[in-house]
Amino acid sequence: MFRVITSRTILVLMTGLLMTGCMPKMTIEEMRAMTPPRPVELDKLNAFVGKWKFTGETKMAMLDEAIQSTGSGETRWNDSKRFLIGNATFTMEGFDPMIGHETWTYDAHTGKYRSTWTDSMGATGTGESWIDEKTGTWYSKAKSRGPFGTTYMKGWMKIIDDNTMEWVWSEYAMFGLMKTMEMKGTSTRQ
């Protein structure tokens, strides 16, 4: 048994060494030419670009009444227009403001939009989205890690017109089995 494991280990190491020596030499121009073209699907993210304000309400499983919430933010393209960068401030009555930062891009391999999130409450998360073109509705799901552990989110954002969107987000704990929060509201472009 020892001989088999040793033989396999040596074979893997030798193959790896041979393969690293087989990398073709390239010029900078050749490497730059390998950059894929910008996916046209990224243009659909223009729906989120701009300065926004929102109002809404949040229902938490541990509270009997809904909490009113407000916020504002700005989403813009990076210089290459390959991903969006968003910064937002969110306030729920009775709590300090939360500041969040997000990015959005398009994953041509999977055909889905990818996002990341981090905020001043110590949460970080990643998500994926897709759009129903007929209804103008974006659907999203995400996984986040924060002060209360791992949570799962899902929701939708419906584009009402060029300057208005309605949205609903639900958050779940315990591997997605227990609903802990629901947020809904309306965002308007400023």
C-alpha cells in the first residue's frame, strides 16, 4: 500500500513539474488580446445606476411591530464598465445608521449576475441574480455571514419605471428554514 501511495505522489509531482515548464511565452499584447469582450448583458445593470432614496418597513421575527426604514445610496460603473459599485446608508428607527458597500457584475459562464456585500454591522455576503425580462423583475438570492451567524436571503426588485423600483427581501436563519426578517419598500432615483 505504501508503494502505491508513494508512486502516485511521485507521478503527480512529476506531471506538475513538467506542465509548469510547458507554459507558452507571450507578449503583453497577446495577453491583453485574451481579455474577453465586455458582455452586453452588463448593460441591463444600468437600471440600478444613479443616486437613490428609499422608504420601507422591516418586520423582524423577534418584534411585534414593523420598523420604518429609510436610506439613500449611489451606484455607479467602475471605469471599465465591467462592474457596478454601490454605497448606501440605511436607517431603521431605533437603530444607528448602517453603511453598506456592494458590487455587481455579470458571470458569462453561468449566465447570472453576481454580487458582493459588506456593511458596518459586520456582515459580508455574496449573491446571484437573474431577470425576468417580461415583468422587469430581478430575483436574487444570497448567503451572508454576520453578527448573528450565517443567514440566507432571497427577494425581488421590480422596475416600475426609469426612476422607481419596488423590492422585497426576506432573511432566513437555520440553513434557510426559519424566517427572521422581511423588508419591503420603494426606491426612487434622485
